[in-house]
Amino acid sequence: MDPDRRASPSPEQTPGDHDRTFLAGTASNSQHVNRSAVALQSSYRVSEPDLIARVLAGDRIAARELYDAHSPRVFRLAFRLTGDADLAREFTQDTFVRAFGQLARFRGDSALSTWLHRITVTVVANAMRKVKRFRERETDLEDVHPINSDGPGVDPVLRERLHRAIDGLSEIYKTTLIMHDIEGYTHTEIAEVLGVAEGTCKSRLSQARAQLRAALSDLAPEFGS
Amino acid sequence: MTDERFDELMRDAKKTYRTPPTADFDAMWDSIEAAHFGGATGTTRLRERPRGSRLPAMQWMGIAATLVVGIGIGRLSLRLEHAAPAAPPVTAMGPAGSADRIDTTMARPYEIETSQYLGQTAALLVSLPTETRTADPQFAMRAADLLTRTRLLMDSPAANDPAMRSLLDDLELVLMQVVRLQGSGSRTDLDLINRALEQRDVIPRLRTAAAATSAN
């Protein structure tokens, strides 16, 4: 497997997430901003720093632009980390509310997307500790995640076992594995988001994979060798 | 061979492990917009008002009547105080400028009502159920009653003090969630309530305020 491939854009991801330019409209702080309003008023491109400056000045349209550019990836990450659509929605909202509230503190040392994903991971990690307390009381049936059957060729039992094994990883390994192997972040990106060295990130991924192999070894003995 | 099979399994996981569903990003934006920018355009999940009244009309009328009588007594007592020689106000505040302290220099009827309200609210929140499925229906009714009293107090002189006002705002938010909890029965909602209580430091502030008002 390519150890450090570039993140591939998801179907929901907008091009603006990569080139860091955004469609922007005129400020209209007195009215509700929806997608159509943005589309109607969007007429030229501005850089991300300009957009941030406008959000800081209270521009709702600019805030919506930032949200549109980044929310699909934030939601995807939140869902992959939680496996719960309601929680993912909740954490996506929390991420953006926090991000807009703390935007003045964003210095631009990293990409805005990296900063947002760092907030997402923090929000999810903090909240999931509490959510887990409730989940522990639930029955096994409620723990089963629906499996997308798209992907013939893989033994369904092995697939289910792998999913369980990923669920069972400790938080630092799971986050690293999901971000790298499932969501396609690079080690550099993960290191920035998690605030660790790249080497640490690679080591965690290696550990996570080793644990998964061990967990599957009874079904696929070669994984244990 | 081993690596190839494992890689194949991980590639499969990329497609099958927690596949993100479609999401209503416009609805999420409404909540974010309302929470960050405020205004009446959207509603956050936390600040969403419960649909419809959960109190019978007679109970509403009783509460309204109590408030009217309370305001009348309050105004009368204020007039009497103005007619009498001025005395320095008694407060429970510590050092000047301490924003967390509650100024309890309110008219006596409000003081009594506020004291009772704070005590009952503290009792309710401390006994918050840990499991939604075992929630007592009476619990939601008590919460609805306290929510109503919160809003009445927010419109009364009791809320003139900024710290008390802030506390009432937070209590309104929490009580709204408690009321909704009975309808939704959601663990997430219960978790949100606990989170709100912790983040806003509600219980300690509530106890401090209750102690301050009952000491007068």
C-alpha cells in the first residue's frame, strides 16, 4: 500500500477545499444565508485569507462560503470517527460554531482545512468519551453497524471482523488508521491535525495495522505471521 | 501475498467501513448560523423551543396570576421603601466587580420566588436520570413547570442582576433540553444536557445563587 498517498477528493468534496479559493458574494448580514442566496450572489473568487477576514467582520455570506467548502469533509471525518449520523451532524455543527468563534486565533500557520479537522478530531474525541459511557449499556445488537455490501470479493465474515477490530482499536490508533487508510489523509496532514510528529503518526499506523492483523489471524492465519 | 490480501481488505474497508450517509448541510448551517451569528433566522438544536405548551391552560393562568400578584406586591413594597428613610441595600455580594456573584437586592416577593425556584431547579437537575428509558414522566412535567418559571423570572426584576440573568439564560437552555428529553428519549440529548451543565458550570452557580438568596 502506498504509505503516504495524497488525499483523494471525495464525491462530496468541493474543489475549493483543495485550491483554497472560494466563490464569494457580497455581505448581507441581515438575512438568512442559504445555498441559493450564495449561488445568486457569488460572482468572483477571493482568497481564503480574505474570506476569513470577512467572516471576522461578521459577513454571513463569507461564513457560508467557508462552510460549504469544508463541511463535507468535516462531516465525513466526524462520521468515520463516530459511525453515527446524528452525532456526526452534531459534531460538524460544533466544529463550525467553535471554528467561527475562534477564527480570530487562526494564524494561518497551517491550512484552514487542517485547523478545522483538528477541531473536529478534538470535538469528537471529547464528546465520544461521554457517549461511550451510554453506549456501554446498550445491547450487542445496537452495536452492529450496517455494512455496505458494495465490494464483492471480500469474505463478508472477514470484513465484519475487520470492522469490529477497527472499532476496537484505542482512540489514537483508530483515529490515525481511519484518517490515513479510510479517509486518505497523508501522514503530514495527520501529524498537523493531531499535533504529533510524522514519525509518531507512521508508528501509530503501523501499530494499528499490526493489531488488526492479529485480530484477524484466526480467520486468516497468514495475517498473524 | 499476505500484504496483498490485507491491503485488499483495507481497500474494501475504505468503501464499506462506516460509509458516510448523505447529510442535510443546509439544516446544519441553519444551526451554526443561529449559534454563531444569533438572530431569528435559524434555530440551534440546543436553543430550539419545545413545540407547543406542555402545561394545561389552567396552570398557565395560575402562574400568570401569581406573577401579577407578585408584581403588585413588589411595586407596593417598593413604594413603601421609598416613603421610608433610605437604608443601604443589603447584598450578598463579595468584592465589588465580582461578576459571578448574585446581587440579591431584589424585592422580597421576587426574592422568595427566586429562592424557591433555584432550590427546586437544583433538586431537579441533580436528580437528572442517567438512563433515558427509565425517565419519569413527572420529571419532564416538573422541568416544564420550572422552564415556565424561568422565563417569567427572566422578565422580572430578579433578572436585573447580570449574573442572575446569565444563570437564568443557562437554566432556560438546560430545562428546554430536559423537557425535550421526555419526548425524544435520546441518549444524545441526555449527553448534551450533561455537557451543557458541565461546560456552563450550571450546578455550582445554581447552588451559590440559591445559598445567596436563601440567606437573605
